[in-house]
Amino acid sequence: MKKITVIGAGYMGSAITYPLSDNNFDVSLCGTWLDDEIISSSKASIHPKLKKPINKNVKLFYWTEIDKALMDSEIIFIGVTSEGFIEIFKKILENIKKECTFLTLTKGFIKYKNKIYRISEIAETLFKDKFKNIIFKWCSIGGPVKAVELANFIPTVSIYGINNESLRNLAISFSTDYYEVFTISDFKGVEISSALKNIYSASIGIIDGLYINDNKDSYHNFSSWIFSQAIKEMAKISVVFGASEKTVFDFAGIGDLYVTSQSGRNRRLGELIGKGFKADEAYNLMLKEGEVAEGFNTLKLGFKWIKDKNKDLLIKLPLLQALYNIITENSNPYYLLKSLFKKI
Amino acid sequence: MKKITVIGAGYMGSAITYPLSDNNFDVSLCGTWLDDEIISSSKASIHPKLKKPINKNVKLFYWTEIDKALMDSEIIFIGVTSEGFIEIFKKILENIKKECTFLTLTKGFIKYKNKIYRISEIAETLFKDKFKNIIFKWCSIGGPVKAVELANFIPTVSIYGINNESLRNLAISFSTDYYEVFTISDFKGVEISSALKNIYSASIGIIDGLYINDNKDSYHNFSSWIFSQAIKEMAKISVVFGASEKTVFDFAGIGDLYVTSQSGRNRRLGELIGKGFKADEAYNLMLKEGEVAEGFNTLKLGFKWIKDKNKDLLIKLPLLQALYNIITENSNPYYLLKSLFKKI
């Protein structure tokens, strides 16, 4: 029975243990330094975020036990926030001795030595520093997967972007009767869509917030062209960065933006902004409740990432520009989003 | 001031009079034989479906006055159901004497002499029977436009698929500060997307119905991959019928499926089926309330339309097949939709 270690006991890291352990892999779940309470609670009774017990055949570890959690493991899932990724990935590298496969649930961009990167770029650089002649095996996991729903066995599809053909069968073997894994080679595309949907879903949330404030429940003409525009911009960005627009027009893009726009933390960040909160107030309010709206930082990093690579592209991304102005300058969201339809 | 006549005083025909009359066109709204009460009510006070008065500069006509409504009009909007289209279009042709432009809000497929057609195909045939040497000028209107929201000035985008370059400026001149018109030449694509979204949105409704019945509010992983699959199938169908998949990946496809999946009659038809009603029970229940869920008949016609043209294509449309079985054979919707992810 193959051993799998999942690092990060937040929503996604914990939820993925259900299909993995239901497939009888030998699964270890190791929290980060922020997850001690989650691990304690999960050992005693239930996972406090998922509100249910972790499967009994999953071994639970605290951050300080990461060496034990990773021992003899060749398949490593990473389910931490993008902010913590570098530190945690370095720690993982310290604790492995041989060829491993990394599958990451982390979404977003990473700032490293004053430049912005996709997560897999940083991971590969760090990996090659230690393992010069070993193949870097990487999978970016995307698609419409809300962790709580996966943990409750709602029929779920996920898309695994793999950088090496040898990962295809492994990925497919994680499928269950409630979790279906599809694989594609465009791991960059999956990575980019996963990051961008956290940004763009905030725009749907903003419209929800604007109209909920007005006591209106019928305003989907507005959110629909914004949704459609978001997909178009995601496709444009993907192509410029060497990924395929096909990936956007599939589960990784349309599917994931849809689920994130229906519910989730980044939609809620937008909703609070639509209701009148300044962006940083909204972000901090959620943080106090223990929820990280990653789209807030992903937008700032993503905007710079695009600007550094291809400044002219920004002109073709009026929705992204509007969101950037709303988030960084607290510009009027109704006016900015509405006036967009004259610019697209 | 150009004269525009809108035929059909249901939701969409009536709603389109707001941007048209706000642009100071000379607008006449003529009900069908089913709309007498709507016209009476609108003359006296408010439009009973839109729950607000029609603009004062719009002239209102009963079906029996169609000759007066069409007099001197060269721009004709058609906002009737697909079931009534042929009879009404024939009546329009009887009452016009010269070159006209037709802009249609009707969505769906039409059965004519035992074969299934797109609406514009039938319209062109009927038109050419009468006006042999006159250019057939046609526009299929699509995009995410819920009529009640348009009538309430929610920022709305619409896409006008035009078959003749001369219509471009006319279409754009309908824009207001709450209604933005975009034009494309792929009128076939707009027509196909508009029909198909009424079919596929029922699948999102079914999932809503299944989980509302279970008192669950978090099930969007499921609806998201179904939404994404719907777009993929719409793109496949469009290409086979000579339209562009780009049209699907834009306001006419993604945008319109999104709004129709959030609210609207075809989503509701699906919801009732998800709650346990048989498809025809659900359709008739809505009919009693005065609401026509067009997707019900569009699915039956659309399925045959595809089958006649290209039977092999159906194999690549597992969601459409599942919907067809649910609607025509009352097959178990949960089982059929869930098991789809093994077939896509």
C-alpha cells in the first residue's frame, strides 16, 4: 500500500484525505504550525472546519512531527496557503531523501526575491537546488472542488495538471464514486486558472453585495456578463503565459470559477466590498473569523506578475484593472464594474 | 425618428421596449392573441408580468390591430415563443410591403413539415416565398438578458448576431446606459446558444432541486462540473452546425447559460424535476401558473435536430443524453447526472 503524506490540515488538505484513504492509501495528514488545534480536535473527535471526523485510517501529525509524517513517503500533497508555501516546501525538502511526487492544492502566486512566480516555478527551483539530477515530478490540482462538499461526498470532479506522463495513472487512482480525477498535461494552465479564479470570483461577490444591500434578488444579468468577461480575460492571460485556453474553457477554468462564484471565501470578500467595506477591512474582518480570502493577495501579486511580463496585455483586461482599482484604491465598485461594458 | 414594431408582449418583447423607447425610437408593442390581458393592463396601469408601467412613448396594440402596429415599420422585433413563431411570422409577412429588418428574441427550434430547423432558417424560407429578390435581413438576439432585470435597468449586455453588415450600426444604436449591445456576424452561433442554454440550464435546476429536497445548501461542486460540461457540449454542437465555438465561450454561451442557471423558468423546470416531479407534471404545473418553460420542448426538438444531422455526435453529448432520458423517460436524475462523470 503506497504511503501518501498531506501537508496542511486546513480545508483542502484535510478534505483530500477522504478520497485518498477511501482508496486504501496509507495516508498521513500533517498540520502546519497554524493547525495544532485542528490536529488536536481531529484526534479527539471532529475536524473543526469540516465539522466531521477524519477517516480512522488517516494518521494525524503536528507540524513538529513532520519528519515522522514524511518518513518513507514518495507521494506528497501540499494543501497550504500560498503565503506559507516557500517555508513549508523548504521544510519538506529537508525531510525527503529521494525522488518524490508533489501534488499541490495551493493556489496563487508567490513573491520570491522581489519577483512574482507561479508556484511550480518556485518549487522546481528549490527542488533542483537540492536534487540536481532528479526529475521534478509535479501536479497542480484544480477544478471545481469546495473542500467541505468533497468531505461530504457531493459528486465532485477535479482536474490534475501533470508535468510528467508517469503521474497520469497515479492521479486517476485517486478517483472514488464521489470524486472523479481527470488529467491533463497543461499543468501551467491549471495553475493559472486556479489562481485567477480566486481573483475574478470576487467580482461576482461584489455584485452580490451591491444588490443585497439594495434588497434586490434579481440582478444576474449583471453578474453573468461579468462572469463571461472573467473567463475571456482568464483565457487571454493563460495564452500569453504559454498555457492553453482550452484549459480555461473546461473544468479548471469555467468549472472552478463557477463554484467559487457560487460560494466560498473570495466571493464573500467581494460581497463585503459590495456592501461598502473597504477591501482591507473586509479581508481583516474575515481573518478575525479564521478565514483567509486568498484572492486579496493573489490579485495584487497577479497584477504585478502580468505587468512585469507583458504590460500591454493589461489593456485587454479591463475587469482585472477594475478589480485592482477597487481592491487597492477603494474605488467605487458599482461605477467601475458597470462602466466596464463600454470598455469590453 | 425610425419606427420599430415589437410583436409579442410577454416578458422579453415588453422589456426590450425600454431601451428602444429610451433611445427615442417610435416604438409600437403589439401583443399576440394570448396577450390581450397584458395589453389591457398595460394601457390602464402596469404590465402584469414586469410589474411596472410600459414607457409612455410606447404605443400599445392588440393582436387584432397588428396591421396598424406594423404600418410604416421597417424594423420588427419578434418576442414570441418558438411554438407560436410560424403563425405569427406569416401574419407579419402579410402585413409588410417592403424590405424589413427582423430582430428576434424567440429562442428554440421549430418543427416544420416534419423536420426540425433553426428559427432563422424557417423565417428565411417563409420570407423568400413572398419577397423573392429582396435581401433577408435578420438578427438573432442573445446574451444574458433576463427580461425583468432589463426592465429594471440592471446593467445588461446583449449580443446581436447579424446576417448583414448593414445591421451593425442599427443594433448598436439600441444601447443605453443600462443596456449595451454587442454585434457579431455568427448569427447562427447566437441562435444555437440561445436555444441550447434553455435546455442545459435545466440540469443546474435539477441539481438545485435534488439538494434543496435534502435540505443541503452546499452542493456546487456538482453543479459546477455540470455547468462546465454543458458549455463543452454547446461548443461541440455549434461547431458541427457550422457556427463558431468562440460564440459559445462568450456572452451568448457562457453568459447566457450563467444567467439562466441562476434564475429563470427553465432552471425552475429542472428544480421541480429534481424535487421529484415528472417532467411533464413540472411543465404543466408551471403552465397553470402562466409560465412556459421552453426548454422542455426545445430539448425534444433539439435532440432530434442533432440526431437527424449527425447521429454520431450524440455519443459526445452525454449530458444532453442524460437530460433527454430524464425528460422523456422520467429516469432517475440523481443517478443519471452523477454517473455522468464516468462518461465525460
